[in-house]
Amino acid sequence: MEVNQYEEYDRIFVALDCIIFGFDRQNLNLLLIKRDFEPEKGKWSLMGGFLNKDESLDDAANRILYELTGLKNIYLEQLHGFGSVDRDPVDRTVSIAYYALINIHDHDEDLSSDYQAKWFPIDEVPDLIFDHEEMVEAAKERLRYKASNQPVGFELLPDKFTLPELQQLYEVIYETEFDKRNFRRRMLSMDVLEKTNEKQKKYSKKGAFLYKFNGEKYDRHVKKDGASAMKFKPPNA
């Protein structure tokens, strides 16, 4: 009879938790749901669930996100594993956290009408269950690192945006104010922004020119020089 070599080892649950950031042109927001089962039923939580034995981690993260929010075709990036012995009061559970960046206005209507998910400004996030606050802090650090190496507006901004909107995005990510002239010079020096002939006149009569990202130029730049060549440092640092 064949011996199961794994029988002597403990069996541990594997969970997936999804940290979803969105930008509404003013604030960086975090998507949360209310947990619908014990323990901690009714408290705010990240989108989470358990890994099935017949699916990969990536497939499980996408399935869980879709089941709880209806969001699909979202690029999820694996963040970190969280495995404190007592992180889940029910049983030994290791969680693999994923995070994503999305444009709120592309998804907000479906989320509010069909699901119980809710956006919170990042500085107004309520108390979260288990170690989810630690996960959010880790995701914020990863987002800052990502923003320091490449433009993040691809995922968080509309197709066309103003430089003040782009600056607002970076300011909420870094939680600091930047000098307008220095920020503009640094972003334009990356050579991945295209100025259009259109203006946004919502906030002033003169209006501000709209820009868009040149995806091909950005990809060529990264392949040629590496991400370090596009290193973005906070202008006031």
C-alpha cells in the first residue's frame, strides 16, 4: 500500500484577500465589504475567501473578487503572504493578499446598485477585521513604490486628464503636497505623456489642457532603459 508522505504534516487553510484602490479625481479610496459570516460578522473587511483545491492562487483571487463585487477583468498583483499563527481565531489560516488599481468611475454604478461593497477615502477607513489593516498598509507601501518607478495613472485616471489631476493623484499616494512647477517638469521629463488639443474648462474659464499616456512610448522606454531610468522622486523630497 502506498504511504502518504504528507500525513505527518498539519493541514492549513489558504485564504485570498483583495485590496482594491480607486481614485475619484480627489481622493484615493479603498473598496470594502461587510463580512457576512462569523467571526466578525457585520464588520468591514477586504474581499476575501478560501482557495479551492482545483484552482491556482490567481484564479482564486479573481473568483473571490467577482463573487463579492462583480468586478472582473481586473489586473490583480500578488502582494504578500500573511501567516501569523493567530491571525484567524477559527483555525490556522495563511492569507495571500492581492491588490489592484482601478478607475472608480468605470465600476462605481454596478458596485453600489448590485453589491454591498463601498468605497472609503483612504484616510477614513473604518476598523477592519483580523490583520486587514496591516494588509492595507503593505499595499499602500507597494503603491508608493510602484508610483516611484512608473506612472500609475494608467489604471487610476480616465483616458484624458489634466496635469493638476495627475499631481493630485500623486499627492494622495504620497500623502504630501508637491511643488507644481517641479512636479510638472519631472512628469514631462519621463516622456510618456501626450498633450492633446482639448481643454477641461470645468474649474476655470481658461481651462487646462488634457493629456493622455502614450502606452507604446512608455513600453519602449521601459524595455530600453529599465524602470530605474524613469524613477520618480517626490519633487519636494
